[in-house]
Amino acid sequence: MSKEQKTSNKPLSTALIKLMVGQGVSMIGDSFTGLALMWFIVQTGSPMQVGINLALAFIPSVVFAPFMGSIVDRISRKKLLISSDVLRFFLDGALIFFISIGWFSIYLIYLYSFLKAVVRLVYTPAQRAVIQQLTIPDQRIKANALQSLSAQIAMVSGPVLAGLAVKHLAMHWAIAIDAATFLISAIIIYCINIDESHIIKSNQKQSYWQQMHQGLVYVAKNRWIILLSFAYAFVNGGNALYGIARPYLIKDLLGLGADALGLLTSLGSLGAILTSAALMRIKLKGHKLNYVMIATVIWGGGVVLVSQATSFVIAATILFIAFSMGPVMGICNNVFYQNQIPSEFMGRVHAVRSFVSSLAMPVGFLFGASVINRFGISGSFVVSGTVILFGTIFVYAAKQLHGKIQHTAISSKDV
């Protein structure tokens, strides 16, 4: 066996597996609060209020993301992950308290969604940077597939359990389950051993603003990052509209309830689980962005086709196929970044990615109600899928530009 084959077959670290278990536990809990609050708005509010709530979950990415990257590159990423889980535990606790004293309203839901999204701005880039630190290049398809598998299992089991909880339990019990999972996740991550001293020491030699400027210079020299981020802006914008239309597909077109909404979400994720599991064993050859383009076309096409669904079985079948491409898109995109971006820049590059790719989310959520009113529920899925398909153009442009630009690390002289 060659040295390359031995490296490729090296098992993933225990620390990485613990990180994924923590993620899966907290994501299952997240489904309980997310579905409970969405169903409350669907039952008592309007599509505009659904859109506002979903938009508030992404507005922090537009407003604060550019400032979060340097924080992730300066502070222990393990401590950031633990702090994020603990803060979300207390947010859930505060929500339960206000519900118990009768201060529950749509505005409280808005505030909760916004604050939870602010905390997530730190958690996501820290987690992806840790995955890079705990792996070598040949392991990253497998590592990111494990991350996707953990997330998708949570997305399958979480909504089903959440739908049953919302139907049979009081809302505050569903939120309490969410709070408990964040505490469990924090304990699991606390047990992970990650050596970050070299990254922290290197980055803390500069001031916060010097480091932020250095990150912007790095992105300017690697403009493919911007193009790839715009590709995901289109994908996210289309998914935002899809997110608003989906509960009304269940409620108005199919005449079903919250349990069916949870089940549809879970069945849509089942294909993604199988794909993630397959990618842990398959070594993808060739340019990773080619796989991203193929996956985007199938995903967008599936969202268009679901507009023709006349039964729960048809809708679930289409989403099963479409969502099976989600892991291909996400894993290949993440691996491409992890192989190209030095670890000490990961936080700042992710901040730029998050800022650009999130621009379309609030727009999609806020105008989603108008699209539904103008084109109907079925027509909104056609619009959503078409917007996703436009992202393929930017992925292709990013691939071409990356081939022309020599990837270089930036020294302190460039600041």
C-alpha cells in the first residue's frame, strides 16, 4: 500500500467524532423550538410574519458577519463553540420564562430568532475551522461527509419528534428539550482536546483591525471567493422562498398538519443521509466545483418539480431526490475551501462568505409572501427553483477564475 493510500485510509480522530455528536444532539433540539415557533405563526399569523421571522434569523449575517471572522481567528475555537451552546441554552430558558408569565407574542419570537442567529454567527465558522484543524486534506471529504451525516440525521429525526411534541405537548416543553440538548452539546465539546496555541499566538500579534484588513486583502487577491459566495446567495435566496412556501403546501394544498410538515422535512432529508453515508466511502475525483454545479442543477430542478405535487407521497419523493444532492453541494464546497484557505484565515474568509451568501436570505424571506400572493403556492416553488438554478452560473465563473489566479498566502507586509 502506498503512503498516499495509507494517509487516505487513516481513521478520523475521536475528537472530530465527538464534535459531530455534539452537533447532532443540538440540531435535534433546535428542530423542536424552530418547528414550534413556525407552526404557531402559521396558525395565528400570516405569510408575511413567517417571512419576517425567517429573515431575522439571517439579518445578523448581513450586519455582523464581517466583524466576526477576526474573533474566530483570535480566540480559542473550542471555547467559542462551548460559549455558543451555553448562550443558546440561556436563550431557550429565557423564552420559556416569558411564556410561563404570559409575555409570549410575535415580537418575542422575532427577538429570540434574531439573538439566536447572532450566536450562530460565531458557532458555524468556529466549527468549520475546527474540522480543518482536526483533518488532513485526504480526510476532508470523509470528515465533511460525517458532519453532513450528523446534521441530516438530526434533520430527519428532529422534525418528526418536534412535530409530535408540538401536537401533543405544551410549547414550553418542546423548547425545554431544545435547551437540554445545547447543554449536552457543550459538555461533549468540553471533552474534546484541540491544540490551537499556534494559531491564536500568530493571530494575536496583530490588532483586531489589522487582522480584519488582512483578511479583506486576502479575499481581494482570491476573487473566486466572492463569486462562489454569490452562487450561494442565489441558492440561499431560492431556499428562503422555499422555506416560506413549504408549510403552506402542507396546510393549504394538501390539508395536513404540523406532524405532516415535520415528516415531509424528515423524508426530504433521508436522501441526504444516504448521500452523506455514501460520500464517507467514495473518493470523489476531479474538480470539487464540478460536483457543486451538478448538485445545484438537480436541487433547483427538484424544487421546481415539487410545484406539481398533488399528494404527500409525490412531494416527499421529489424532495427525497432533490435533497440527496444537498450534501454533495455542501461537502464539496467546504472541502474546496478547506484545501485552499490557510487555517489562520478560515474565520475571516468564512465571514466574507457568510456576509455575501446571506444577502439574499432576508430579501427572499421578506418578499416571499408577495411572491406567494402573486404566483400562488405552486408558482412560488417554480420561482424558488429557478433562482437556485442561477447559482450554477456563478459556481462555473468561480471555477474558471480560480484556475487563473495563483493561490498565495499573505505575509504581514501586505497589511
